[in-house]
Amino acid sequence: MARFLHLTDLHVVAEGKTASGVLDTRAILLNTIDQIIEMLSALDPVDAVLVSGDLSDDGTASSYQFVRAQLDRLGVPVLPIPGNHDHREHFRNAFSDLPFMPDCGAINWQTTVNGTLIVGLDTLIEGSGSGEVNKDGLAFLSSAMSQSVKTPTVVLMHHPPFKTGIKFMDAIGLRGIDEFSAIMRDVKHSIIILAGHVHGVHYGQVGGHSAVTAPSVCSAFALDRRTDAFIGFFTQPTGFGVLDTEMGYHWSAVPTSYNGGPYAF
């Protein structure tokens, strides 16, 4: 079985720019990769890194070049899918050497890592913050699920297939949740769905299967369900996820850094 890092929502911009006029996401990602490398001895063996979208914030080719260079420092295969901020063709070009990367169209793919099937779904709607798994994507997902009956399976997507209660994010959430859930209900073996988009850890059940979102590498949205909740982000907490399929889809949230210790317990 396999162990994966789960990164999401890097929001890298062109050199000299900031995301949302605040975040130096190039420096944040470089520092995050430095910290993960320091943690690797505690997490090893790591088989691959899953990246669930919004690698870029501005869609520039240079942002993807920077992201790819930083992710490659981890020394494990990189398995990415696009999010709503991504530019599909610049994304594709940056990862065109990956054997499963489609040459054109939606970036839906599947690959197997150490006995675990990973199914990547493209939820990007060009020009929109919302996402969808379109008709071809749903057919791709259904076909992949029929092939994974005896294999631990991860579905990787940007927009979570459930609502979090953060109203400004639910407003740009996944369209067609019912159609997606119907396919999941037909899957009788155990799988896990990993997503991003909402810059925080949220858990749901979709068609009887677990779905979880990872914290963003660069910023966080507060869980505030009030109708007049502030629409914006915080610079912390940030982090990433670790998934172990040998332990029955054991997914853990890991903060980017630990402070104030360690102390003997």
C-alpha cells in the first residue's frame, strides 16, 4: 500500500507579485517545501505527493514553472489536478512529462502508485470560481470506479463534493453534486475522496464514502456560517495532509510548523 502527501491551494503568482495583494506565495511555498523536507524522516516512506488544485493564483506559465521546481524537490512523483484559479494549458505544459497527463481536453487521469489507484478529476470551469465534473468526467469516473473493485482507491479533485457551511465558498462550490454522489453510491468497495478549495479541514460523506479537504499551503478561511460572515482569509493556520492507504485510508492534517516545544510528555 502507499503513503501520500496531500498539498492544495498553493496560489503561486508571477515573480514580484503577491496573491490578493497580501501573500508572497512563492516565498510561502519555498518555505513550506523546506519544512516538509525536514519532516520527511518522520513521515517516510512517502510514495508520491497529491496536489488538489489551485497550484497557481494568476495562471501564468512562470508560476507553474516555479511550482514544479519546488514540488520536485520532494524527490517523489507529483500527481496534480487543476483548480478554479488554474490555467488548464499552462498547467498541462508544466506537467506534460507525466505519463498519465492527457494531451488535450479536461485533465482527468488515473494512475497506480504502490498498489493504490489514484483517479484525478478536472473540476475547472474556465472563467468561474465554481467547479463541475462534466459529462465526460462523470463517465471517466464511473469507468475508473468499475476497475478498482479490489484496489485501494483515491479520488482527487479540487472542489469538494459537499458543502462546508462557509457561504461565500459554497457559492462557488461544486455543481452537480447529486450526479457525482449517484456514481459514488454505486461504488460498493471502500474509497476516499480528497479535495481542496476551502482552505481548511472539512469532512463529509458522499455516497457513503469519506471525503476530506486539506488545509491550504498559503492561507485559511474561517468556519463562519453566519450570513453576514466576513468574506476573506487569514494567513494561518496552514498545512497539508498525509494519507496512508495501508492503514485503511488514514488521513492526517499536519500543520506547516510546530511551535513552543517539544517538551517531554
